[in-house]
Amino acid sequence: MKAGRKILVNVIVIVLCALFLFPIYLVIVNSFKNRSELYENIMALPSKLSFEYYGNAMEKMDFLRSFGNSLIVTIVSILFIVLFASMTAWMLVRSNNFFSKLIFNLLVATMLIPFQTLMMPLMQEMGWVRDTLHIPMLDTLGGLIYMNIGFGASMAVFLYHGFVKSVPVSLEEAAQIDGCSKLGIFFKIVFPMLKPTTVTVAILDVIWIWNDYLLPSLALSSKANRTIPLSTAAFFGQFTIQWNMAMAGLTLTIIPVIIFYLCAQKYIIKGVAAGAVK
């Protein structure tokens, strides 16, 4: 019975994996086909492996510029999210008073608010900041980074908050007795111990920010500032869709995220469990 149950579980896992990987298979396979071959059978393998459509897709997407924009937005946003969220969580845990608990609960509550309910008021507010205070919040990478930090901070604080509780206060007290400043205690004692959670936050935010389409589509309007997801929209016209080049463009889009995830995946379960349970 146990052997049969194990076989059944393995079969179910294989079937589920195949279902989840099937869309990726369709994207990669059809990125090598011409349009006529694609419409004949989307599931069949291509008759020949040609990277012609990848070259055309990169040219139409202005891939290098879009890739650079996405890279800047993603890296800078994550650096600030990790820095601000870790420091905020540390101070909230160590303060441990009514106001710190209130602030933490408010941050957690913001995770329940769908972005779609905020996007129009957000754009109106950013437009007011641009027109009144003359701070370029719209159609700039800096403005998009600022908004990413705001939307990513709550989840990061939540994860860091749980992990900081496991950091012994005695280590900080010993460092303080030795004359270490508050910033020194954080960066030399506390922050290095938060590595699993830091990697987890980075992985989750890379996947979110790199693939985000809705917020950049609202905040960015010029072609020079387009990110990778926005550049893929060039293949979807009003009357025609270039599916083969679109598939090639989507493949180019997901490759960096997959590489990053494979390099750091061993930390994600450990970090999520530590941040949510402890």
C-alpha cells in the first residue's frame, strides 16, 4: 500500500509539474517558428532552430535600453527596500511599545489593499507632486523606484520583523558596551544575521519588479524609459500580433529572473519560514 501510494504521489507531482511548465514550453518552442508554422501547430517542435526572431525581437524592443532600465529600477528599488525595511523592522522590534506595534500592524494591513484600488489616486497624487512641487515623479525611473519602494516595504518589514526577534539582544548590548554606535550595531551585528531574509526579500522583489507591467505602464510614457515588460507590448498591435517575435521577447524577459532564482533559491524557504514563524 505504501509503495502504491508513493507511486501515485510521484505521478501527481509529475503531472502538476508538466502543467506548470507547459506554458513555458509553448513560449520557448514557438519563439523559433515562423508565423505560418506557428499557426499550423503551436505544440509541435520547430522545423529548424533559428535565432532570427530573437534578433528581430531585440531590435524592435530596443532590448539593451529596456534591459538597462529594468536593471536600474530593479537593483536600486531592492537596495532601498532591503535597507529601509530591515532598519524599520529592527527598530520596531527593539522599541516594543504601543506605537511600534501600531505601525507594524498598519504596515501589515497595507498588504491587504489591492493595487488596482490605489492606482488612479496614486497617479493623481504623483501628478500633483510634479506640477506643484516640480519633482519629476512621472515618466522618470526615479519616480518609479520611489513607488516601488513604497509598495514593497510592507512585505519586507513583515518578513524582517519575524526574523529580528530571533537575534539575541545580548549581542547588541555587548557591542554597545564596547562603544559601538547604533548604526554600527545594526550594520556589523544585526544586518549580517538577516542574510536568509534579505535573500528572500530580494528574490520575491526581483520577480515582482522585473515582471511588473501595470505600474510602469501608468508611471512611464516615453520610449526611452520603457522597461522590459513595457517593451514587449510593441508586438501586440491593434490589428495584428507578431506571436513568434512576442514569444522570443518574452523568453528574453524571463531568462534573467530564472538565472537569479536558480542562484538564490536555497535561501527562499529558509527565509520565509524564519520570517513568518519566529
